Amino acid sequence: MSPIDERLKSLNIALPDVMPPVVDGYVPAFAQFIRSGNQIHLSGRLGKEGGKLLCGKVGNEISLDQGKLAARHGQLNYWSC
């Protein structure tokens, strides 16, 4: 087991399975991330709670706790790719 896997396990973090393509041979039409200088812009990952998408402006459409959960889920999805 790699040190990264050991650390994730010690923190009780389980990475989600990578979602398979819709059909064999499918190639996404978007980039999952783009690097611009020292910034990385992410795309295509949304957090969910109970099967419902967590998207919207924090403090307006979703709560701060929901925003944190959405950010966590999105990051875990990126780590699993």
C-alpha cells in the first residue's frame, strides 16, 4: 500500500469508484481541469447529498455545511480519477 493510500485509510477517507464512460469508446468533450499559471480550474465534478446535486451560491441556495460537503465530494471525485 502506498503512503498516500495509507494516509487516506488512516483518515477514514474512501475514494469513490471512477464512473465508467456512458458507452465504450466515449471520449468526454470537456477537460476535467485546465492549468493557467499557478491556478487549476476544475470542471465536471459536482457534489451530491442523498442523490441531490449540491450546487448554487453558498448562503443563498445552499448552506455553508452543504457547500463544504459539495467541495469535499468534488475533490474526492478528482482524487479517484
